[in-house]
Amino acid sequence: MKAVVFAYHDMGITGLQSLKCAGFEIDAIFSHVDDPGENCWFGSVSDWAAENDIPLFCPENVNTPDWRGKISAWRPQVIFSFYYRKILGREILAIPTEGAFNLHGSLLPFYRGRCPVNWVLVNGEKETGVTLHHMVEEPDAGDIVAQEAVSIAFEDTARILYKKLCRQAAHLLDRVLPEIKDGGARAIPQDWRAGSYFGGRTPQDGRIDWRWPALRIYNLIRAVTDPYPGAFTLTKSGEIVIIWWGIPEEGNLAGESGKIKIEKDAVFVSTGDGGRMRLLDIEVKGERLKKGAISSLFISKEGEVLP
């Protein structure tokens, strides 16, 4: 079966490898030029295309008449999108004879939109998953072809969870691609209005509000820690402190939320529910600090309240 694929990131490589193993004929791959300002910690779709001798294109806008004409000329039976970052227009979606499919990193209709891996952690979910669905003009709203659930462990970060989703996506695709190839894949309409939608995140969304409960703060930290920009707080002097890791611990800290307390070599900050967060890995002025180095930094700030 002939395919044109839109792919990026590790999930893009997962999808491409699954298509190759299932015997799909990939005529072309569309991807993105890596942003020099982004931490590109993931695998390269461009490298995968070169290794497999498949033409790769990275247009700024694929929804132009010229690119639509080129895609039509390949006569794809199917189009797949695996973490491609731009919306495909209706004219492109109408080109393949057997449909256009997208792989999304949540259990649709929940967490439609951007950054689902980060959002499920921010919101403290216990389960998420991957969904293969038909593409329509509305983002992540097409009929569901297949889903696989993934459990979220308490210690999972976004990177750990993303790797879990990639593995589960490979299982899903191995199961359903032969059905698509044979024309026997069934689809179930999704009531996306009964689900949820979340937009993109910015570094500013990582600011900690110490009035929150300790668990909510922990969920934010693990949702945006390495390789993402990190959760952060400010000192009274306005200095940025990135908190790469911290854990909620029992123990009531008297005083208002955000108050700093040091016990031996441990640094704690009080939270809005009467709990506290223990700081384990932070960054100040480009320097990473752990254990005793954190207490050395905060020893003169004990009793201060972080804004």
C-alpha cells in the first residue's frame, strides 16, 4: 500500500518503522527543520529517511497548491501523520484513496490538542495512552481506529511517559496496520465535545505558585523537568530558581506558603495545603545544585517567603 507520511520526533520514527515492517511503500516523508532554539533531545526523522533512501521534504507550509499537486502525483492510498506539528488542510486530507490517519498521544476524546504528555502529568492523571484516528479538519476529532492505554506511575516524568507511549504506539501500529492494509480497519466515531482540549504550553506556564497543594506542585515539576524548560520560582530579589526535581513530604511548616525551612542538609518550602516540598535538584544562574549545595545556597534565606 502506497503512503505519504508526515512525521517528527521519536513518535515519528516509531510510526515510520512500523510502516516499514508492515510492508507499506513510503513514497515521501514530510518533516520539520529542527529549531536551533529548541532542545532537540529526540531522534531525527531526517536521518531515518536518509538511511532508508526515502525522499524527505521540510516545507514551511505544505498546504500550498504546489505541494498539494506533488502529493497528488505520488497517488498515495493512505496518509499518516506521526507527531507532525502543523495542520493538514482539507485538500491534502482528500488526496489518499483509503484515508488519512493521525497518531495522537492521549486516549481521545480526552486531551485533544497540544502537549498531551505534559498536560496529563500537570493534571495528575493515572492513565493516558495513544490513539490512531482518521484525520478531519477539526484537530484530533476524527473517528477512532485503535487505542492503547498506558499507566502513569507516580515517579514518571514527561520524558519517561513519552518513551512508554512510543513503545505502546509500536504495539498499536503492529496490530492495526495490517487491518488498514487489507481495508478491514473499523472506526468508531468520537464525541470530542464530551472530552477535553488543551493548548500549547510556554515556559511561563512552569512558574510555581506556592499556594498550591504540594502534590500539584510536584505534578508540575515532573511534567516539565528535563528535557523541557523546567518549573521555576523566584526569590525575593527576583532571581530565577529552576526546580528540576523535588518531592512532596509530610511535615507541616508553620507560616505562609512559600516559606523556606532548612533541616540539616535538606531544604523545604511550605505549600498551600500545609505540606512541603523538598528541593532535590535546582538550577541558579546556569549552575545545577543538589543536596548540600542547595542548603548552602538557601542558608541565608531561611525563613524567607518565595513570592
